[in-house]
Amino acid sequence: MPEIQIPAELLPIDGRFGCGPSRLREAQITAFAAEGARLMGTSHRQAPVKNLVKRVQEGLIELFHNPEGYEIVLGNGGSTAFWDLATHSLAEGKSQALVHGEFGSKFASALKAPWLSAPTVINGTPGSRLELVAEAGVSSYAYPQNETSTGVVTPVKRVVGADSGALMFTDATSAAGGIDFDPLETDVYYFAPQKNFASDGGLWFSLMSPAATERAERIAASDRYIPEFLSLKLAIDNSRLNQTLNTPAVATLFLLAEQVDWINTNGGLSWAHSRTLAASNHLYSWAEASEFATPFVAESSHRSQVVVTIDFDEKVDAAAVAKVLRANGVVDVEPYRKLGRNQLRVATFTATDLSEVQQLTAAIDFVVGELS
């Protein structure tokens, strides 16, 4: 028994609010047991798994508004693998990177590879956001659509005045499937599926424009050394055959397919957007009305609707609150480990109902009252 027992009527039915891996819907697990499990341990070069890959690709293209000429490319590894792959197979010359948290900084570091020119890195203070700016000679602009570590969101927009042929790289891992956007405003919209897509790790996906695939083909034909695992050309070739270079994470594919179908059936990306917006708005409104909590991101237009960061007054120990919540089955609301703030971080991904978030804030209020 926990030292502080939260009344059952205040507890969410599903207490998983982590920023990744995220909660999965029960229907996904049921479908996997009934259908997906039989794919485990079978060849990814045969029709059953290749058809699953095709199902995911077609579902994602539909979800992302069917942009003409764009395609879904996938490969082994997660977003970290994609940063290295993009550095080897897509970046050329000089890049510009927007950084306002941990994940933006990781791609910016990868772009410092010795075969590239030193990138321009625009560093913002965590919890706020600066902007990409047109710069002569820059061929790649990179930014996180949603900075998972801080809860800051950036619109998907091309840089006005950028050189002709410059590509936009959008790190969409914690935004894809939960925030609506215009796909024509970017060239490389990449993500791993363990956030809004309620899946697991082991794969990366990218919505790629014709300009991006053309550049990948051109760089692959040059004399640049590209390890096979980091070859986007190989990933593109395999994706067009509905497969990956190495054996994919089949369970990840199946869970993703179920989530994409669920979102598309219910109204697509605009429907998912409305769900995450309602859930996050509740948290921000609760914090603004609270005597002990405030939104970490001060500028409302910079606040994420899928990752909500809430600062606590110094008189309330957020870590102690998170510990009590965890003991009562409400888990993974601790702040990002490297941010070092007295706060909670709550995922409001598409699979999370507004009612669950409302229960969460009621539970937090109760715990804070008990600890005071």
C-alpha cells in the first residue's frame, strides 16, 4: 500500500502518461493477439509482412493529406539512426539547425560531420523558441516540430527567402499523428512511431518530397562514403518494395498500422489534432488557475499540445508528487531527466482521452493537498 492512497474515483483508468514509449490502446493489443502474433517469426521478404508494410505506408500517406509525389520511406533504427543517416545521405554543404532542447541539439551535433561545412546553430533557451532565418549558402534547414524535452512546438513552415533547392527537415517524432500540418511545407518529415502512433521502437519513418529523394539519389551516386546501414538510397529502394534493409520490428509495424487505421477512420489528422489540443488545453488551464503550478513554456503560441510541461512552486516538491502518483499507478510524469526543473511532464498523445487528463489533474491536486 502506498503511504498516500489516492481515492479510486480520482484515478485515471489508464495511468500511463509517459512521453515515450506511450500508452497503447487495448484494441491494438487485442488485434495483435488475434492477427499480428501470427506474423512474428516469419520472413519480411514474403507477402504477409510486405503487405503490412504497404498498409502502413498507404495509411500514413492518407493521414498526411496525400501530397503529390511524396512517399513514405522507412528503415531500421529510430530517430537517432535517422540523424546519422540524414547526415550521411541527405545533408550537403552547409546546414542551419534550430535548437531549443535536447533533441534538436542532437541533430545539430550530427550535422557537424567533417564532410559538411560547419552548420549555423540557432540556440534558444529551453522553454522558449527562436526562428530559422534565410541564410545564403544553406542547403538544409533542420528543426524539431515538437521538442519532447521541453514541451515547445514549432510550426511546419518553409523558410521564406531560403536558397532554391534548400530542403526542410522536420523532426516529427513526438508530433506526428497528433498535430496537423501542411506536408508541402517540408521535405523530410521523419519520426519514430512510439508517441502519438502508440507503437514501439526499432524503426524510423519519413514522409519525403520528390526534391528530397532526388538529392538522396544524387548523393548516393557521388563518391561520398556511405555505410550501408546509413544509406537512404537503400532505404528508399527497399521501401518501394514494401520492405526494409534488415528484418523490421514486425510488432511495431502491426501496432502502428492499427493506430493509423484508427485515426484515419475517425477523421484523420484533424481529428487527432483536436483530441491532443483539448487534452493539453485542460492541463494548461488547470496550471494557470492553480496556486502552485504554472506552464513552463511562457508564450502560449510556443506551447506543445502533445507534451505538456508544468512547473511547480518551490513549496511543492514535484518529484515527491510524481513518486506518490507512481505508487498509485499513475506513471512517467517525471520531468525530462536533463532539464533539471521542479516540474511534471505529461504526454497528451492521441490515444489519451481528455477524461483521463481531467482525472490526472484531480489526482495531482489531491496529492499536493496531502503533502502540504
